[in-house]
Amino acid sequence: MQQERRTHPRVKCPASFRIMIDEHPEEVGQVLNLSMGGVTFIFPEKLQHKDVLDFIITCPVTPFNLNIHGEIIWSKVFSGKDKFISGAVFPYLSEEEVAHLRRVIAIFSSEMEQDRKKPA
């Protein structure tokens, strides 16, 4: 198994994770993975590099949504021409945002570890 070399390891998110962006209220995307440093997601629109947006990430296992400012660092066509995959970083997190992110990441990190330990 390959060791994660990122500063902030990513966790895969279940299919029920959703992402909305303040400037695109009618569009809903799918979160693929999440870390303390950022998010990778599928979205119906191509987002522009360096755009700073307000993200609302719906988590199925928490009583709260993650409301976070993120900066788009890349965006490209995904699965044909009707969707885009994008990555955003979280350059400035409040203490509350850090606490919420840590909680969500800890939940899914432990689930991933349990899945790895299950017999094949």
C-alpha cells in the first residue's frame, strides 16, 4: 500500500456527501475526497482557477454542514462534457471550521481503517 505523502491526508467521502457553492445555488455537486487542506469534487459547471467561493458541504453523519471558504486550484472535464472535476484548497479556516473538519475526517478515517482490516 502506498503511503500518503500529503501534508493533509485525504479521506474518501460516501456518495451522500454533497457540495453547493454560493454563486451557483441551483447546482449540487458530489464530494469525492476531503482533507484539512481542501476538497476534490464533481460539479456541473467548470469553475475558474483562483476563484474564492463559499462551499456548503453536507455530511451524512454530522448534525451540521461544513460552511467553508475555498479557492479553486484546478478544474477539468469529467466523464464526458456534462460534468467537471475540481479541486479547492482551504486557505483560511476558523477554529470552528477546523473543529468540524477534524470531526468529519476522523469519522471517515476510522471507517477506512476498519474497511482495510476486514478479511477479503
